[in-house]
Amino acid sequence: MHIEPGLVDAAKIGLSYATAAGAGGVALYHIATATRTSGVLSVAARALIATVGVFIFFEVLPHFPVGVSEVHFILGSTLFLILGAGPAAIGLAVALLIQGLFFAPFDLPQYGMNLTTLLVPLFALHEVAKRVIAPGTAYVDLSYKQVLALSFVYQAGVVAWVAFWAIYGAGFGAANLAAIGTFGVAYMAVILIEPLADLAVLGLAKSVKGTRSTLVSPRLYAAA
């Protein structure tokens, strides 16, 4: 999905299993927290919505190769704000696996790297949200500045992990660094779109006033 086949050879790929296991452990924590708060059925429903959404992001929305990887419109902050960190993590992991199993089997060896690349920025986003969003603010009331900050954290995290894997696999050669730079510049352009998508989705959520819906994160409407 993000890491090109062969960029990290088999002798080095073991690190990706360790990082993916760590990310998976953090994901289980967020899933357990969401389950205690909302119940297993709510988490399962939101995870299904996230999986369908991420699959659309991967396979339906435009995506194109640039530098060391591909540019995708993965609306990580949107998933987080609407569905919560735990369900979003499930959606990212499952959709990535479905893509590898049925649509891009050549990506399966890179699953650990790609999973790390998608999940760790999500968890960073969760931590940043606690600092940039006041405890008394529901997500539907966020400002453009706040959603821009959240989007930047997620997309910058993705770029940073792609750069890490590229350097880990291919070193600091000029051509590799140039390819990383090209990818980073192209990928950060997503920031121009994601905050607008966030605000549009949050505006729609605010208009329907679904405060009791089990299909969204409780924080969407209820201030913490």
C-alpha cells in the first residue's frame, strides 16, 4: 500500500514484525477502551464502517505512485474523529489485509511495515487531540485550525514512517533521498483536502444531531 515491494529486503524485514506487533498492542488497548465505553456491538459496527471506508480510500479513490511509494487519500483524522481510535485501527488493519489478500498479493510481505505506517500516526493523532482539543469540546464543534493540526499530525506521521522504511531499506543515497523528498511533498498535499473533508463530515454529523447513535464515537457529540 505504501512501501514498495523490495524496498526492504528479507534480511531486514524482521523489524517490521516487531513494530507491527507493538502497534497491534496499542490498538488492542484502544479497542478495549472503546468496548468498555460503548460496548462490543458499537465497536464492531464502527470497525465495519471503518473497514469499508478504508477499502474505498485504498481501491476507489485516486492513488498514484510518487517516489518511494504511492499517494493515497487516507482520511485518518476523519476516521478518528467520527469512529474513534480503536475502530479506526481495526478498519485500517483489516482493509489493508483484504487489499493484500485479494487485490495486491505482492504487498503482503510489506504488511507489517504498512500496518505500522498507518497505525502509529493514528495513535499519535489520538495523543495530540487530547492536547489541542479542550476537554469541554465535542468533535462536531472543532475549528478549521484544530482539524488542520490533526490532519497534519497523521499525514506527517505517514510520511515519516515511509521515509524511515525507505532509508532503512536503501540507505542515504542521493537518489533514495530525492525519491523520499518527492513522495513527501506529494503526500503532504493531502493536507489541503483532508481538513475540508473533516469539516464537511463533522458539519453533516452536527446537522443530524445523532447523539445516541452507536455508529459513531461518543466524543463526536459529547464533550469529555
